[in-house]
Amino acid sequence: MDSPSEQFSPETALDAARALQAVLAARTHRRKVLGQEVLVPGQLGEALRLPLIINRLISKQQRHRDAGLDAFQELWPTLSAHTRNRVLEAIGWYDPKSLDWEDKRSNRRPVVDSDKPSV
């Protein structure tokens, strides 16, 4: 697949930003609160200003959506490959060339003699 950041539209960037927010929030950290250890959801999404990017992407004004798309496209390459893969899986994007022959999504079928046009 080409670089996914080149293929993002405001709609797909919104889907990816929401998925990224969920992926980052799924990371938990152990903290001691009043002597007890508790799990706290990750705050990296807020640090990366994902809520602002999402709000821009859902804006009714085109210039805000464009600004949100630009911000997301700047953020995307800074993410780790593992995080990008998790986001792409969450939104259902995949590289058809990397799929197995038996995978229904690959759309590749072996050429059989009966498929060849007769001369």
C-alpha cells in the first residue's frame, strides 16, 4: 500500500483519529492513589491533541476540516509502526498484496485453464 497518509480524506482521517484515540486510551498505567494501586487509562491522545483534531475533522466549515486533516497527516508519520498498524486494522484498511491466497479479501484467484480465453 502506498503511504496511508497520502490516501486520507477528511472522512477516513476522522475514522483513523477516533481509532487512534481508542488505541491510545487502551494503554493503561499503574498509579498509586491513597496507597492503593489503580489502573489509569493512557493520556497520550490528549497530549497529541487528538480531541482538537477530531473536532476540526467533524466541523461544518471546510477550512476547519482541512486544518484537521493537515494536523492528522502531520501526526500520522510520527506514530510507531505498531500503533499505525493497530489503527489501520481498527478501521478495516489492509494491504491486499500482503494477504494470503486463501483470504477472501485478497481478490486474487489463480488462473485456471478454463479461465483462459480460447483462441
